[in-house]
Amino acid sequence: MNCYNCQKDILEGSRYCYHCGAAQKPLTPLPGAPAKPLRRSRKHKVIAGVCGGFAEYFSVDVALVRVIWLLVALFGGYRTGWSTKVTDRRPIRWATVWRMTRLGRPPII
């Protein structure tokens, strides 16, 4: 493969030339790859058209995408919060307990 700018040899499928740094033309898309880009919808727009864009991209109903998004937002957020929840139990710092008992104050554990 030759660079489109400096005409020097570069590896096949390179995005940039190693010699001059020029961007190379993209390779032709693979057959069966989706030709349409993922974009926000202008027809099915409730808040920003994101769910509508996903629905148009995957050729499904907008209501189905919105229900799936709602379930993921509710239960996915709950699971994330549950798994990262910090417990109330703190490790006991024995040096602090020993210091406080020497000073005559009751240690708070």
C-alpha cells in the first residue's frame, strides 16, 4: 500500500503514513456491515431522541427501547449501588484505642 501524500510504502490497512503522518483513505466497509450511522432521531424525539435513534438503528419499536432503557437504569443502578455500598463497620485502630485509654477517655469503636 502506498501513502496518498508522499507515495512511500506503508503497511496494508494503515490509517496514517509512518513517514509524513498523513491520514489515509479508509478501507471499504466489510459486506454485511451496517451502512447507516447511529444517530439521534428527529422523528421519535421525547427528550433528546437517543432511544429513537437506537430504535431506528436496530429497526425495533421505540417503546421497546425505552422500556429496556428504563429497566437497565432502574435495576442496573440498584445493582451498582448495592455492590459498591460502603458498610458502616470501620476497622478498629488499636493504636488509637490504646492512646485514648491511656489519656483516660473512653474509646469510640
